[in-house]
Amino acid sequence: MSGKLKSSIIQDFESSFVQNCLILWGEAFAFIKANKTVTIDWEEENISALFFDYIDKSERAINLHINIFNEYRLLNDSILSQEQSAKSASRIDFRFTKDWTDQRKRIEYFIEAKNLIENDCFKKGRKTKILADSLHKRYVETGIDNFVSGKYPEKGCLVGYILQGSPENIVPMINSYLMNRFNSGEILLKVQNENPNLDYCFRSIHGNLPIKHYFLVFQS
């Protein structure tokens, strides 16, 4: 007898999918950290390219029927009705998908990644310093804000590529900016993380929207 599945079964299936996406992400990070020397000189897009390449070719991803897309355009009604140019569509760094054939449903998960540093520092080929607080501000205004505003889909997380410094010192700086902006408790708090390859996991709550944050330290 066919019918709708219980919401708890659907939630379990979607939770398992998200967990597998993060397992793939953690495996990619472990591989990159072991095989590449990612420094302050790396562009954000080049780091993301390594994650995409690893997961796209991963046997685990293939066996789980999980697909990954990078620099994914987020189309809206204005674009589809030609009121807005498709070239102006917002992009998010990663989209994961899995088809649930029995339910004729496709589920999605999204990741947006940002470079972060603790202290102002120089980058090869650049005459002026990269300002740490500018990257912290960007993390909030083009990361957190985009999820909160609905510009990015709710089912996703933020990843910070730590190229210099430590999450223990960077997160309080991000929180300071958040508190100055909102004068509220919308700050990042450390939470338990079950993925052994993703050491630093935080959560912030904005209204009714919780956002997970993973910080990846490339230089031990």
C-alpha cells in the first residue's frame, strides 16, 4: 500500500544525507592537508577546487550516489521570468545532491567557504597587507547574512579556511563584529562534532535559523 512516509523517516533520510556530505568533506580536508601545502598565498577558489576534485572523484560519493557541483548558480523567479539577468544570479560555492528515487525527490545541501586569518599579513604578489578584520566582516556579510536573508538556501553550512592563526582566536573576533552589529546573542558557540576530520564546529542562531560553521586549519 503506497502513501506518504512519516516525517520522521524523511528527516532521518535527509539527516543521513547531510552527515554523508560532511563525511566526504572531512575526508577531502584530510587528504588535502596531507598532500598539499595550503598557505596564505592561496586563493579561496583554488582551495575550493581541491575539495571539488576530491569529492567529485570519491568512490564513497559514487557509492552513495551523491553528486557535487561547484560555483552553483541560485536561480530565482525573477531570473526565470526574465525580469533579471541570469548572469546576476547569486552563486554558492558547493551544492550536494542525492536522488531519492522511491519518493521521486531530490535532496540538497550547500556549503559556502571563506578564507580567514587571525592577523594582518602579506600575500605573495600583493603590495598591501590583507586585513584580518576585513575577512571577518566578509564572513558575516557575504556568508552568515546570505543564509539569514534567504539569498542562500537554509540547508547548508559555512566553512572557514584558516590560512593563518587559529579558530580559538578568530571566532571571538567574528563574534565581536556580530555583537557590535546586532547587540544580541547571535554569536558562534562551539558544539560537539562527531566528524573526526573536522575538529572545529560551531553553531550560531539567527532568529529561528541555526547555522553550522566548520573551521579548517591547514597549517598545524
